[in-house]
Amino acid sequence: MPENRLFTIRPMRFEDLDQALGLSRAEGWNQTEKDWKLLLEKRDNVCIVAEKDGRIAGTATALNHENKIAWIGMVLVDKSLRGMGAGKMLLQQIIDKLKHIKSVKLDATPAGEPLYSKLGFRPEYKIFRMRREAGIFDSEIAACKDICSINREVFNDIAVTDKVIFGADRSYLLNNLLNDFPGRALCIKDGNSISGYLFGRDGSRFGHIGPAISHSQDIAKCLITRALESIASQPAGVDVPEYKEEFIKWLASVGFVTQRYFVRMYLDANPFPGKPESQFLIAGPEYG
């Protein structure tokens, strides 16, 4: 049977969420229903599914950051239906729907990287998924001053700063993280300026910490120390770029263990790289 007869590609609907969540859980991924809803609720995002015999066979999403950067994620295919072309069909269609976006990026698993390479994606750098088991966090870091919760006034300043560091306006994502998990949103101020900030969220398997943005490693450590103290009763996970070598050593020294890695990739060109030197933790492979 020809490949295009096996699956129907269509927009994702809210009634698909249970099946989509089932696919991510079957892979042992950390997403929750809130993560899927965040992607589906933004009108200029692209969320599609591959359907076979009335069943969701696969998914793919793209979070639209200001029509400048589109972040592809949640590329999943049911294990029993792999090797039949669903993944390739989903990616080809979602790329086609993103032609108006100048920068298309993703964080690939090692299994997915060969397919992305064939479609024109180029590697940028690796990102390590590190995890720490639940437990009281005993840090030797000197007391950090001026750590505060992010309120609305501070958030507006953060959104301006983050646009430069990330490379595009992702205030939709950060605003959702603030609304859903206000206790995880922290910043450090130096007078009237913001030296660093961090967001977090619950996951199905561990509490995710990130993104974490900072002008210095010490400030990033302070923010993560405070975040870990607040979620000591559950495992914690972070996604850290490979170029933060000293920071990775520090994470290992406080109990984080590398679980896996992703390869950050871009399609054809990377016109909005932002300022990677200030990015200590990413928001997650589904968000960028």
C-alpha cells in the first residue's frame, strides 16, 4: 500500500489530547496534559496528528515564537506503527506549514537525528538531560541576596531581556509557566536590573527546572539551589547545553546524573541564535 494511503495527516484537536498524552507516556517522556494544552491553545502554533483507522498514530507540534522562530517538538509515533512513514509524513507537512518562519529549530533525540538530517536540519550543539533524585538539598553556596518571586512588573522586564537572549519573543511560554507554576518562577535583581531568572513546572516523572537565564554561573547556581529547595520531595530534571562544562560539573556535584542527550538542530539557517552564553538551562525540547 502506498505510504500516503496508510495515514491521514490532520490538525490536532482537543479531543486528541488523551491519545497524544498516551503516546508521550508510553515513551517515558515527562510531559503532562498542561504541556500539550499549552501547545494546542496558541492559534499560530502548528499541531498535527497522523491518523490510521480512527486512531492517533503519531503527533508533531511547532511552537511559534513571534513568527521568527518555530520550535518543532512532540514528534511521536506509536511503537506498533513505526517504520511505515508516519514520522516522515508528519515532519514534511509541519515543515511545509512553517515556510513563512525564518528559523525552524528542534532538539532531536539520537534516534530522530538521522531523519532530521535527511530533511535538511543541521546540528548546533548537544543538550544533556540530567536528573536528580528526591532529597534535601544541602548547598555550600554562599547566601544569595535578592532572590525574589517573579511578579507581573518584573515579568515585563524579563520578557524584554529574554527576547534578546533567546532570539525571539517567547513571552507566551513564560507567561504560561508563571501562571501555572508561580512558586517556581524566581529572579535575582541587582538594583533595578535583572541579573538572572528561572522558571519551572511539574512533570509526569520529575519536576522540570528551566529555562534558567543568567549573566553569571554563580547567579545561575543560586537560582537552581533555591528551586531545588522548593521541590526537595520530588525528583528534579534539567536540560543543560554541553558548552556549560563547569556548570555541568557543579550539577553533578550536587547529585544530578546525565540520563540522555538531545542534539539542537536548525533547518537551513540559524538567523536568530540569541545569546547562548546566557542560557544555562533550556525550557525543554518541546519548547526550545
